[in-house]
Amino acid sequence: MFEKIFTYSSIDKKENRVIGIMDIIKLVLFIFPAAGLVMGLFSCYIMYISDDMYGNIYYVIAFMLMAIILVFMIKWLREMFMVYAIGKNGKLYRFKMFAFAMSYMGLGSKIGDITGKGLGRLQGTFELMMKIKKTIEDLSNEEQIDEMFSQGYVVELCDVKVKGRNNERIKFSASCMGNSTKKTVNISVRKVYNEWENLFKYIEFVSENPDSSIKDFTFIKKTSYEDFAIKKPSYIKRVARQSFVVITIAAWLGMFTLSSDINKQSKINAGFYTGAEAEILKVENAKGRKRDVSIRYYADGKECKNTLTTDSSKYKEGEEFELFYKNENPEKYFIFAFEQHVNHKPVLVLFLFGEAIILVANIDLKSNN
């Protein structure tokens, strides 16, 4: 019935470095502190952004990022539950596996079977996909295809015209015939399917040779280990890619630490906080490693006393340090003096340790035998 069936393959997706849902989630996690740093710099050096405005902007950013995640998740599910097939008659089909599974196979009972086996979500999903693929492979006559046509589970792609191709996908237009309807749509297929080379090559073939027979087309056949083995990038490329990940993590930590202090500095620049010299009156031990530090400072000539709790051992009686108090409420303040703005040492150690692991782990150890 079918010459080739193309189903979603996480291996091909990874090998072809196609952006997926996890890549978007990682990007979102990076954007959050980056957005805070950008807003802090804007507020500090261009125009002050109030705390309420900060919150509102963060809500907008969070909503937009969640929308992006949702879009890519839907895209991922569509790709996972979409099957392309080439019939022995040369026709190109597209199966809507989710709708097919919901009704044609009884998705509820299949999920129940998978859950009963105690399989994880990923393993269970792939088992479900294999069951669906097996069902499609077992279709043996045109009557079964016609039944699926009528129920909207499959369409035949006709009048294929390739519009473009790049390192990640192929784009083409096609007339979708199914369920007594025919409409032209634009389709984009990414390199996330098993044997995607044959699928792409066949789409280009029928686009350039609409009247030719499948007998005139030669499928790529993998017969040796080298054909199936994933080509390993060079040592330099492996190190560069993994180093980029380490640098990204280090930058994320740096931005996460820096954003809070940039926000404080913007309040000082905007004139909402004023600097003052504070004197340490007494240092007393509190619970565990904590210490209660009694301080005194003057705000517009008025004496203010307060107590801060810290685990730092740098506070000594009789010493002075700089703090910044809020003009409208001098009892509220923050400190830069003894608290490091950005402790770069842990970030640097993390980066150097990661680089050492990367350099050693990517060395190809070859036997001298």
C-alpha cells in the first residue's frame, strides 16, 4: 500500500539541530534575567521606571514568552502527530495522527494500556506513535483509505510546487484532496522525520516532474553502518558549541545577580534614595550564623537607628559604611558597602571548571593497537 512512511523522529531532529520546544524554554529562561537587566539599564541611564511599571512590563513579557512556548508546543505536537506517506502508486499522503488516534484507534484505550504498563511519558508517547504507524502500515486497500478520507484523517497532496528549502525545512504548496474537498495550502516540513532526505527529495521530484511515475524516482537507501551513523562534528566545533552553553549559563547567573543592583542604582540616580554614612553601634550574635547589627545614621539632620540581620562577619563595632535611605521613608534603606554587587568568583570558577571538562571530554582517545 505504501512505499515509504515518514514519522516524527527526535533523533533526526537533534542531528539536524532543528529548534524544538526545549530550546525555546531554555531561551525563555535566559530572557527573563536579560529583560530585567535591560530594563534596569534603561531606568538607570535613560528614564526611570517605577516598581509598578517594572511589574507591569514583566507581566507583559511573561505573557508573550508563555504565548511563544504555547505556539511551539502546538507546533511540536502537530509535527509529532503528523505522518507523511508515499504510496506505491506514487501518491503523496498526509495523515492527521491525533484525530486518527482519537477516533480510528481509540486513543483513550491506548493511553490506558500505556499507563497500565507503567511507562514514562516519553516512552509511552513513542509506543503510541509506533502503534499508529503500524496501523497505517496495515492499511491494505483503497477502501480503507477512502474511509479515512471521508472521516478527514488523511488527505492526498496534489499539484505540489516547491517554494523554497533551507538547512531546516522545505516549503511547498499543494492541493489537499480529502473529504470531498480540494483546497490549496502552503506546507512547511522540517527535518524532524525519519528518512527526511527521501521525503524532501520526493517532494522536489513531483514538483519538477508532475506527470512522471514513481518508477522514475530512486529512493536513497541506507545499507551500511556509515549511512546510519550520526556524523560527529570536529573537536573544535564540539568544544565551541559546548563552550557557548557554559558561557550562556555564566552570563545568565551574572545578569540574574546584576539586575537587582542596577534597579537600586536607578532609584539613586532618579533621586528617590540619598546616601548617608552609617555608624555600627553594636554587633550581637543571633540564631545560627546570623548577627544583629545595630546602626545609626542621619537623614536630613534627623537621627535614625535601625537593626539589620546578616550572616556577614565584616561588620565591626565603631566602623562606618555607606547606605542609601528612601527620602520619603528614611527607615527604609539598602546597602552596597559590605554586600558584593556581583560576586564574579563563583561564576568564573563555574566557567573554568566547565571549560576544563569540555576540553577533556571531547578528546578522541584512539587505541594504538
